[in-house]
Amino acid sequence: MEQLIEQLKQQIIEALNFEDMTPEDINTDAPLFGEGLGLDSIDALELIMLMDREYGIKLADPKQGKAIFASVRTMAEYIQANRTK
Amino acid sequence: MRIAITGIGVVSAIGMNCAETLQSLLDERSGIGTMHILGSRHTELPVGEVPLSDAQLKQLAGIPADEPMPRTSLLGIIAAREALQQAFGSPSSAFDFRPSTFDSIAFISGTTVGGMDLTEQHWQDYHEGKATECIPLHEAGESTNAIARHLAFTFHLSPFTLIATPSTACSSALNAIMLGANLLRTGQTKATLVGGAESLSLFHLNGFNTLMILDHEPCRPFDATRNGLNLGEGAGYLLLENEEDAIARGATILGYIGGYANTCDAYHQTASSDNGEGAYLAMSKALNMAGLQPADIDYVNAHGTATPNNDLSESAALRRVFGDKMPAVSSTKAFTGHTTSASGGIEAVICALAIQHGFIPANLNWSHTAEGLIQPVIHTGHRPLSHVLCNAFGFGGNESSLIISAKGIELSEATMIQLPNEQINVQMVNDEMVNGFVSPAEARRMTPQTRRIVAAARRAIAESGVTPEAIVCATQWGCMAQSMQFLQDMLARNEQQLKPTPFMQSTHNTVASTIAILTANHGYNATYSQGKQSLTCAMADIRSQMSLGMIRSALVLEFDEQVEAWDNVLGNIGDCTQNIARATIYKANN
């Protein structure tokens, strides 16, 4: 799980173009949206695409993302449970 | 001056001309259905296609089968020809009787897709040195030039007084109508053919798909169950001239331009604000210009795309303008699909037809009311209309409203053309200069060249101390780095698993709207793409507005970016892209 979390942080940084950030800058349990990194609706779509491209998970409804993307940990748990690759 | 509409022309999924369009509206017959022409793998998405192939459109437009022509231009030619014919008669009779207006026409046509369809089809060819005659047509402005050349030839027109291509995504055509009206009011042209054209493309079908706002069912504007838009295509144009000229030459007047405004929501690149601030401002300013009260409006042709966000935001804006006395409102996008850059032209023609024939078009597919949403008109109903309001909103919160009236409305004129005073000119050459003007968080979705223009703009604003009332961008190729990234990704991945950010950032107006969002500027916002004439068009716009007292200051942005992927294509025709990032603040003379 810890390995997946580290890998996911790196993938988030790349997908969302946080050029000057490192995985250490992201708190595993902090909210991704709202305060935290200040992400918006387009970032949510990028995270949906990240899960599709990297883990073979397809979300049909962007509204599902809200709970999944609560934090890096919740996202990693969802990936762990639903990944197809 | 009263600006008369003396010709209208339209083509979309519900008709190849005004008569067919009118019949479909009266019969409540939608044009949205299964995809037959576009050739995308996403056949699960319903679209509003014009049901003719490019070859069939060429035949209809009288263009040789082997002449390269974007589908956008083909649709544009068919609609523009109808508007000119209605105003002046068929090409042969128009040649016999030649009114003075005929020698002084400006052609202002909005598009964003331009010749993207040809680039998609020939991407591989270009890399093998084939089909190179299609390459220049990629440019939005060149797709307009292709329409202009054909019209000039067919109707034996004198050279157009101006050819301009506003490219502000889905509000492009309404912005074209505004520039055309301003050119008339400042006496820079005797007539103006205004509107927009846009074909479907794999590029923007896939782009909207990455935003997850395409409904897999026919769209349901303002309905509780709405789940996104259906894309459509087409073109719509109006021929505008001074009422006195129209009467003098015995033309039939179909309606009048009552008022108009463009503002920026300054909220987000693809989302509208909860309270619909930009839309509220656009509608309010248009009413103010026309000297009308909200209660004078009989019908609103809403933008009404049927995305959850747009319809809620537009409803909030409509409530703020009209309060409890909501006029009849409908979105005609359930008929035509969302025809993006052409939508303002097509829907302005629909409004002109509604006034002419005394009816309110239905908002098809509506059945469920919901908290916060306005309740639209669900069946086409006959009644006389005095004033109608037409909305078109684009990416970056580019919000435009136009009022079309049955009776003439007096609009102010300017006899002196103002030459704006240049205050300050900032050209970004050194990336060191970017630091301090663009934060890392702001920069993360920008290309290096976008960062430079944003920094130049901020520096120009800071050093001049001017809060510009207009932000106008001039660009030949637009945001080409992001466009090429999305295009190549789309072709390589066979239209699957695409990232939304490059598409969101790919529109020509991205630069102007980004600066408006970052500086919370709700003023006028526009972009022109017209080859080496792009800056001329931008200056014609701000000069007209300053002369009319509509704005007192403006930020003009010159933007283009060097992109290797496109240089590999342009090399075939001995051309290349270049980095340009210049921001200039102008003030009115008085």
C-alpha cells in the first residue's frame, strides 16, 4: 500500500503538472480538493484519466470522483480494490 | 443609426436554409441523431450533423470536387450565400442592380475549428509531403478567407472592407455580429455580413468527451435529468446595413439589432460561476445599450447547452436580470445540437425568424423541473414578438448577449475614428522576466509561451496603472502547442484515454481569458485569428469601440508560439511558426 501511495503521488504530480513539487510535499491524508493542493474540476477529470490509463479503472460519472479523491490514501485504496492492471 | 437586418442565411442539422429551418422549428423536429458523416469511433454519441458529405456540400456550393476546402468553409458558403441572396437577390440579378452597399461589405465570421478537419484527415499525408495545399487552411482566419473568396467570385463583390475571424470558442459568432455592428456605427463600412461557421471535428468531439459533458442521449436543456450536450455543426449569417440605406434601395427589413454586449465571467476556463456573473453583466449591458427594460424582452434564446453547470449558472443569471417576471425562454440546442462557434449565428437567425414569423421555438426534451433552474417553453407557440435576447457563452467565460428587435432602435454613431494612444508596450523576451509575474501554481497549465504573454500583460497593466476595459488578442495559429499535443495524442491513441487539459487550453481565446481570470477582469474579451492581419482586426475592434465610447482603455495581446510538430508540417510550404508575446495598453484620446 505504501508503495502504491508513493507511486500515485508521483503520477499525480506529473498528471497535474506540479513541476516544482515532490511526493514529500503531498500529505497522504490531506484533502486533495478544496484547501490542500487547490485542485479544480479539470484536475478531477485528469485524475479519472490517470486511473484509466495507469490502472485500467473506468469511471462513467465524474461525480463518483468526489469520494474517491478525498485524499491520496482514499484514492490508493480505491485503486487497490478496483485495478485491472 | 438604426441597424437593419436585410438578409439571413442558415444551415444546420435541421435545415439547409431558412425555409427548412423554420419548418423544423414549427414542427418541433430535432436534427440530433446517430453519427453518419464525421467518422469518429465514438458512434455512441448523438450529434447534430448536416446530413451531407463534404463532396455533396461542394456540389451544393458549386465548388470543384478537387478544391481543398474545410467543411467549416463549405457550411459557411452555403449560409452566407443565402443571406446575401436574400438581401440583394441572386448573383445574376444582383449584378444587374448594384446598390452602393454592394461595394462596401465587411465579412466577419467566427470559427474556432477552422480547417482542423483537413488537418485530421491529412496528418499522415502532410508528413509524406502530400495534400500540402490543405495546410494553410488549418488556420481559422484562412477558413474564413476561403468563404470570402468564393462569395466575392460568385457575387462579383468589390473587395471586402474588412475580413475578420473572431475566435472566442462558442461565443465567436455573436462577437462577429458585434464587431460588424460597430463597423457600421463608425461608418467604416456600408454593410456587413456577420455570423459564424463550424463543422464537427474529431478534435472537439473528443475534447468535449474528455470533459465528460457529452450526453449519450439527446440533450435536455434546463431539465433536472440533463446530462450534457450534443455537438452540432452549421453556419448562420446576417446581412446588416443602415436602415436608411436599406429603405433607399427598397430592401425588405427582417428585424433590427437592438443592443449587445460581451463580458468575461473571469471565473474558470471551462466552468461558469454559480451566480452567472458574466452572463448577468452581458444581458444587463445589452439591455442598457438598447434602452430597454427587462420586461420589454418577449423571448430569450438561451445558451442552454444542457450541461449541469451551464444551465444552472445561466438560470441564476436570468433570475438576476428578470426576477419574477421571466420572459419565455428556450434553448434550441435540442434541435441543432451545440454548434459551438456557429451557435450565435445560427441562433441569431432563429431569433430573426421568430420575430419575422411571430413564434417562440420549443425547448425540446424538457419534462422535469429542478431547484434553481428556469422553466423553459416546451412547445412552439405563436405570438408576436417585439424584442428577443440571444445568449452565447464560450470557454474562458466569454459571455455574449444580443438583442434583436422588430422595430428600429436608435444606436449612437461616431463620425470620427479614434486612433488610440499607446501607453506602454511590453515584449517578453527573457524568461527571467516571467518570474515574479506568474506564480508556479498559476503556471502549471501554461506553455512557456503562454507564461511569457501572461507576464507581459501583467507587467503592462502594472506599469501603466490602467485596468483595461477590454482584453483583445491577435494570433495567427492560436494556442498551437496544446492543440498539437491533443491532436497527436488523439490520433496516436485512436480517440481513447485522452487528457482534458490540452483540449481545455487549446482554444484561440485561452490567452485573453486566462489573463481576464487571473486579473478578475469582467470587461470585453476577444481574440482574432486572421493570419498576418490578426492585429489589424484586433485594432479595428478596439478603435471602433473607443470611437463609440464603449471602452476607454484596452489591453492588446499579440501571441503565437513556436511548435515543432506544426513546423514539421509547415516546412512543406516553406513556412514556420514563431514566438510572439507582446502586450500593449491603449487609452482613448478623450
